[in-house]
Amino acid sequence: MHQGEFWFTELHAPGTGITFRVRRVLHWARTPFQELALVETEDMGRALFLDGTVQFTERDEFFYHEMLVHVPLCIHPRPRRVLIVGGGDGGCVREALRHPEVEEVTLVEIDGEVVDACRKHIPSVSSKLDDPRVRVLIEDGVAFLKRNRGTFDVIIVDSTDPVGMASPLTQAPFFRTAREALTPQGLYVAQSQGPIFDGREIGRIARAARKVFRHARHFMAPTPTYPGGLWTYLLAARGPKDPAGLRPRPLPRGERTRYYSAEVHRAAFVLPPFVRDFLP
């Protein structure tokens, strides 16, 4: 990528994609793990791209981060210790700290340059990474989980698409490792791709999760800049209760969300027929 105004297109399928007018490049690097670009766009604010794929834009990141975090945290009885695997931009950390029950957030990100670049260039998302309740570790998330059995009340996997280095994070061996790292009432949540272009992938992830967790459910919400504009999430429980049937408690007074609400929470589990058809 280069300095100066230009257009950038991410292909979602061979003949379909999304295009951004880029005003300037804030940061570009080829890290040991991926190509990283932070840019300022014409309409969507600042945006993070990894290997040419949109991770978030300032204008619509709240859809993704609020749903990924508040759905599990609002139904766990006491989410004191939260682990975030990936998510080096800090968006999930920001949302988790809205919950007064949370005493510690551990962020494990394999690529430290993502953390550094987002701290510098996108404070609207990364602003809580230096909160005293947050521990940031630059290491492999799978190895970290294997060393921490029965430790976390909620595990949030905020990964890139399940290819390359993120591929193991959607397979049964990883789900078993994550399950063992949860406390007895622990909850696991992860993004699980969009139904417009990746419906079969959603089904594959669901089958793998159901081999490990007694209850593994999917919910859905929009994310305008993601492929197809709709995105699904996997929510699984180590305990005996189906998480989709648990009543969400409200966020503390004064904590205002832009998309998430108790009503949206309940509705998100009502999947349309074409999405249910992908699930086992």
C-alpha cells in the first residue's frame, strides 16, 4: 500500500466485493504473521485490514464488538475472569470492561504489531488496553489455553477468518482445549462467518463445536462491511444450561450501547430458515 488517496476493494466472492476510498495510510507492515494496514477512509472512518480483509471500521465496529461480548457476559451469573483470544485492536476489551462484575481481562494476541498500531492510531477502539484490569500477552492463544485449565468464566475468540494461522480455532481439538480452560459455568463465544457466502463453513463449525459442548448455539447480527452484511456467532456452554434460553441482565445504568440490547439479544437467536438449513 502507498501514501495518497486511492480505492481499495476486498473481494467477498469472485464477482462481488466492497470498495473503500482511502484518504491516507496510517500504518502498513508485513509482520511475521500477516500484512497489516491501518487506513483512514472517506466514509467509514479509520479501518483495520489484515491480509487485505476488513477487520473493522470505526463506523460499524460496534455491531460486531457489542454482540460478541455482551451476549455471553450478560447471561453469565458472575463473569469475573474474561479471556480474549485475538482481538488485538482492543474492541472486545473495551466492551468487556463495561461490566462491573469483570475483575480481570486477559488479551492473548499472537501479533504484537496489531496491538501497537491500534493503540497509536485507533484510540476509539483500543482505549481500554491500558486499563489496570487488563493483561495483554503477546503469544499463541492455543498454547496459552493449554496452560490454563478451569480458569476463565468467559472465553471470547475474536479471530480472523478461519484460514491460515486461525484455521485451528474452529476445529474440535481447539474447542476441547477451550472447554477445559473454562470454569464449570463457563461460556465460550466466537465469530463463525457469514451466511451469505460462507454458509457451509458455519455448518462445519457447528458440527465441530457440538462434538465438544453439550450446548452449542448460533446467533446472528448485521455487520455492514463484512461479506454479505450478516454475521453469525457461536455460543457454547460448559455447564448444563442452554445459553440461548438464559435471560440477559441489563447493563449498568449509564452504559449505553449502540446496537446491543436485551431485546436484540433474544431476537438474535431466532435464525431465519436459510441459516438454520446450514446447521446440523
